[in-house]
Amino acid sequence: MKADITLTVNGEAVRETVEPRTSLADLLRDNLRLTGTHLGCEMGACGACLVMLDGVAVHACLVLAVQADGQKVETIEGLNDSGLIKDLQETFHDRNALQCGFCTNGMLMSAYALLAGNSDPSRDEIRDALSGNYCRCTGYEAIVDAISAAADHRLNKAKGAQ
């Protein structure tokens, strides 16, 4: 039996009819064509499928679409379109914090979630925030550098606005 769900995805109301076993990642990718939510391990270990669910970073491969009924979902596309991660994208580029790019969207989601709750994270806190993300290419140091640089930039910008 299928279930009718309503959720807000990147600021837009969405109504879908889904199988109860449909993951949020599959709903986003297959039904809504939001393919920035990548599927890697499908066990919540790699972080490629991270999205924000009511302001909390979650593995969309582990959340059933029916569990997201009535909630607000932000994907990498939504954060990109809103400009909320422009500085992170720039520092990832400037610091060469991406190579093949498969993990990048999940890394950006983790960085966004971290900086939303901690404007001045230490390098250890950044590493801890990235512990749910898997990357085969970069060795993580460039990613930590990029997030640290984005945090510093945001702090300096905030101080300049005062």
C-alpha cells in the first residue's frame, strides 16, 4: 500500500505518493530529480547522501520518505541556489578540497551543518564533524583547511559588519 506524504523541499511544498520502503534519498533523486544527493554505501557510513531535515544533517539513505512527512528538507541544490554555501564552495575550490567530486556534496552539507551551530570550530571539531563522510581522493586535510578558511572568512565578515 502506498502512502501520501507532503513535505517542503528547498522551500517548495511537495506532495508525493510513495511506497513505505522508499528512502528519502530515492524520493529526492528518482521522484524529484534532485541528484545532488548521492547514493554511495546506502548504509549511512559514507555521507554522500546528507541532507538537512528540519535543520539537522541526516543520511537520506537511512530515512524513509514517510518519516519526512510534514518536515522541511534542504538539499545541496537548495543550499546552492540560496547562496548559503557559496563561500564554502569557493574555499573548497581555492584549497583544492575536491577531486572526483562524489563526496563533495555531502562534505558541503556537513560543513554547512557544523558552521550553522559553531561559527568558530577548531580543526579537531571540523574533523569530528566530517567523521561521517568518506572520501577516497583527498586525504581530508584540504577539506579541513577549506572549512576552517570559510569559518575564518565568515567571522571576519561579521566583525567588519559591526
